[in-house]
Amino acid sequence: MQPIERFWQSFLAVTGRDSSTRPVECFHFDRSEQVADALPDLVLPFREVTFDLCRREGEDDTLASWQRGHVSFFTAEGRDGLRV
């Protein structure tokens, strides 16, 4: 199973959707397909990120503000990407 398919099935399970539900569109937003294929595995442990790790980005003073900023950014990116 491809990483994006694992990510999609995990999303369906967490949100209580039927496992046969298909995405509207699937695309990668990175420089290469290889890196994009690895992204779902990075997204899944989002809640496991520690402040020590997020501090390396140098963007936030707290873990909570880092999480809010990333959730806000990716929510907006997802909304923009769903224009059909």
C-alpha cells in the first residue's frame, strides 16, 4: 500500500467515514514525488511532536502556538486545494 493510501485509510478510520470513500483529488505539494510520498508518514505523528523538535524551526515560543500555526496553515492549504 502506498503511503498516501495508508494516510487516506487512517483519515477515514479516524473520522468515521466509509473505507470505500475516495478522495476528490490527490496531488503532492513538494519538489519531488519521493518526498511527497514520505509526507503522510510525517503528518501522522503530528501529535507526537515535542517542543524541542518544533523549536528547531525557530517560529514559535511554545508547542501550542506551533501546533495552532501548523493546523491553521494546512487547513487553509487544504481548503484552497479542494476547489473543484
